[in-house]
Amino acid sequence: MRSEERRELLAMLARESYFERQLTLSSGRASNYYVDCKRTLYIPRGAYLAGELVLELATAAGVEQIGGMAVGALPVTDAVMAAAHRGGINLRGFFVRKETKQHGLQQIIEGAFKPGLKTAVIDDTITTGGSSLQAVAAMREAGANVIAAIALVERGEGAVEAFARAGLKYSWVFTAEEVRAERAAHPV
């Protein structure tokens, strides 16, 4: 992984996306810190860097399409799609809704999804893997060959084991501990 870009994105995540306070995560767990990657992913340079670095993981995993649960997966998927275009890499993107849309085409999966392709579930931050595994179930039901899970930030709270049980190769750009250490070294 490109070390200069990785260092720059780590500094951005620590500065823009890291917060210390008591809150509840989407997994239902309590935490005393939060990494809100969307705050970095909606800054042009942050989106660029995240797209390039996550694309490296997707390419290494040998997947043909990526997607995950709305809303967490949307900005990182979009960033990866832009990076794939810049690199001339044929990769498709999509997202999974929490429930089937009640109008239009009434789909649970939206975007450029194709059944049968090697697929990675993707998210900005993954804790236990619960919402990603919910997305995987929908993808597999729709005919995807889901082989990998990719996170921008891995919190280290059970996702590694959960994805292993689901038969998925799991990779990430950063651990939450790396983001926390960077913030501690350079407080805002």
C-alpha cells in the first residue's frame, strides 16, 4: 500500500473523523470513541485517498464488484468507483438497502450489481460485521459470489471472526487503534 498516501489519509481521519465521547454504535455496543469516516470521505482529497487505497484492497482480493449497506458504504464505494475509473480498472459498484424499496423497481440492491460476479462487501467502519453480513445475505440471495469484506477502518471488535465464519477474506486500510494513536500524537 502506498505509504505516503496512507499516512496522509490517516492524518485526515484522525483530524476530521475521530471523536471521543460516550455513544452507541450501529452494532448496539457502547463506545467512548467514534470514527465518522464520512467527514473525511466528503472532503475531495479524503475521497481521493480513500478510493485509491481501498481500490488496492479490492484489486488484491480479485473482486469484480463492491458494495455494502447504505449509508456507510456509499461514500467509500463512490470513492473506489472514481479510483477504478482513473486506473482503467473494470469494477462495478452498488449498495444494499435495509429494506426493499416500495416504489420504482422495488429493489433491495441498487446500482451496477450483477449476479455471479466475485464480490466484496465494503464499509467505511466495521465493528462486529453485523450490518455487512446483513448486506452479504442480500447479495448472496441475489446471486453474488461474495468472497471478501473490506473496511476503511476496522474497530477490532469481532468482525475478523465473523467474516471468517462466513468464509470471507477480510482486509482493511486502518485499524481504529491506528486512528486513535494518530489523534493522540497530533491532537486538534
